[in-house]
Amino acid sequence: MFDFMDEMPDDASYCATGPYIPEAIDCMRCGLCVSHCPTYQLFQAEVESPRSRVRTLDKIINGLSPISDSELKHLNNCTQCRRCETVCPSKMAYGQLFDRAQAIQQAANPKQRPTGLAKLGYKFIEHKNALYLAAIALRCYQTSGIQYLLRKSRLLTLLNLEKAEALLPKVAIHQLAKHYPTSKHPRGKVGLFTGCISNHFDRETLLASIKLLNYLGFDVFIPKQQGCCGAIHQHQGYPDTANKLAAHNIGAFNGLDLVATIYVASGCGLMLHEYDPQGFDHPLYDITSFLNLHWPADITLKSPAAKYRKFAVHEPCSQQVQKPDKAGQHPIYALLGKIPGITVAPLPDNQVCCGAGGIHILSHPAIAEPLRDKKLAHFKQTSAELLVTTNIGCALHLNAGPALHKVVHPVVLLAEALG
């Protein structure tokens, strides 16, 4: 049945938990994942497909044979979008297997761990106070004229910082309050997860979320002790650090008597949902799911400006890996449908990753940028004026593309429609 079975050794004890990959068991090599894999779509090569990478994961996890430099290269080309999981008939836990393999690789090859600016970047997102100081420095960089001068010079290119700098949005440095009380009839208390990147680089979305939640009658609490969700560390092979960050966040929100903890970035949300199931003592919700669930029938929204009447929706991979609502469609469409005078449609080929993939934007620009450009070409075909998405990483990546209007989170549009 499986064409790789002839590669198995006679000693059946080589893998006590399954015939090929522990926990995942059987890759059927049916090929259903191939059309959803962004790197296969880009290169049209079997070595860039999930089913080929599963072989490499097997070698790393089970240690049966060494992997070649070529195999490792093709494995690391993976954007970790996990779209293959959503169509796999064997329910292959590709994301978990990839994370395990990364951790094994990092432990076995300490000399290959990040150095210099990359190492500094990990420390910034790991330590909240350090990130705040970095945000202040970046804000000064933006407002002092230094950014303008450096962009005019060749120094950013010479330092290999041009692509990273192009992702930089307006940086927010003022601190959010611990509590935003509602002026409406109170319906409960919710916690807002701000994470690391969103807290300073997507403040507009956080403030819009607070406004909407307050308007619907919810008190919003923002624990100061919270920090990075740990996704980047987890997916790059540092599970111990990721677990520490998870425990830190669980401790920050538990005990606050909340009806829910709400996140605005789907990438963070996916990681939060994959914490220990016994971790949070209240439900987790994407902001769009929570708003759609509690949206009152008597709210009248205003039409947007005349130039913004057609919206295209980019569905992040982290959103698609999570289950949609009972209607089979993400609540983002129902929410935006409440704004009068607009049309909303999914971006063509939404099942294919935009290339952002956490730090994949920076580590593999030769893959990330062509995938982004395909998304922007699809956006142009829609004749939409705005591109909407629920993940900060996708938004930063797409905004860095050529000739594109601002990419926005749907809650920003809803907050503006409130007037």
C-alpha cells in the first residue's frame, strides 16, 4: 500500500510507535498535499513537497540514517504553513514532526545556532523589557530623519538589512493600560493577548479591538506580565524556551475571572491553542470569532470612504489550520458583511501560503518574495481597493511588496465603521 515500506528494516523494533513516523504513522503518498504546498507550487519539484520532507523528518527523528545537505536544504525551505495537515487523509501531524526534528537538529548542531543580529532578535522577542527598549530606538530611528537618510544610501544593502528594514511599520512605544472598562451594560471581562510584535508594530489593530470589545459591553484587561507566544522559538527548534514563554502567559491570564482570552494575530492564536490543553482556565478566541459570536443585532455601521468599497481577504495559513465556524467559513466574512455598501471576496488561491512563515521572510527571501508577488498579482486581479488579513506577519510581508495599498486587519475597518 505504501511505496516506502520496502525501505523499512527487518527489525520491527526500530520504531516502537509506528511503522514509519512516530505519532504520524502513515504517509500514504497520495499527493493531496502537493497542490497546497507553496514551495512545490514555486519549484514544481518533488523534493520540495511535504511527502518528500516526511522522509527527511523520519531520518532525523528516528536516526536511522544521516541526512544529506541537499535534504536539509529542502526541509528548511518549508514555510511551515502546515496546509498539508488540512488535507492529509492520514491526519499527519506535520507541524509537530517538523518541530521535533528542528529541536533534534539544534541540539545536535550547536555551532549552527543563530549568531549576531539573528541571535539578538531572538532575545528581543523573548524578553519584553528588551523589546520595549528596541522599540524606542526604532521609533527614534523613524522620527529623527535617520531612516530617510539610510534608505537613500546604500548602507542598508551593504549591511544586508534592506529587506528587514522594509518590513518595519510605524512603531508604537506608549504603554497600553491594564484595564479598559466598557461604558455599555457590562457583559463580562476579557483578556487581550498582545504578544510581542503586535504590541509595538500593530497597535492600530489592538486599539480597534479594544474599541469594539468595549462597544459590545466587555471590559478589556491587558496583563502586563504577558509576552511572546513562543511560536518562533518552537518552530526553530527551541522547545524549552517556548515552554517557558507558554507557562509565563498562562500564569499572566489565569486567575483574572475572564470569560475569554482574545488574540488578534492568527499566528499567535495557533500557538496559544497548542499550549497544554489544561493551561488556560477559560476559552481562547480569535478576535473576529468572538466579535461575530457576540455581535448585537441593533448596531448600525457606516459605509467606508468611496474609494474603499471592495475588499479582498487573504486567509493566513495559521487561520486555515484552525477549524472554521460551523458554516465552514471563517467569521471574518460575516463580520465584514455587516458593513453596508461593500463587497468582500476571498483572494484567489488562498490555500497557498504568502511566504511570510514567521522568520522565513528574512531567512529565505528567494522563496518568500516570489510567493508574495503571486499573492499581489492575485490581489490585482480582484480589482479590490484593500487587502484584509488577520495575521501581522502576513500583513508586514504583503505591505512590503510593490504597489500595494495598505493591508489591514478586519477589526480596523469595523472600528472605523462604528464612527
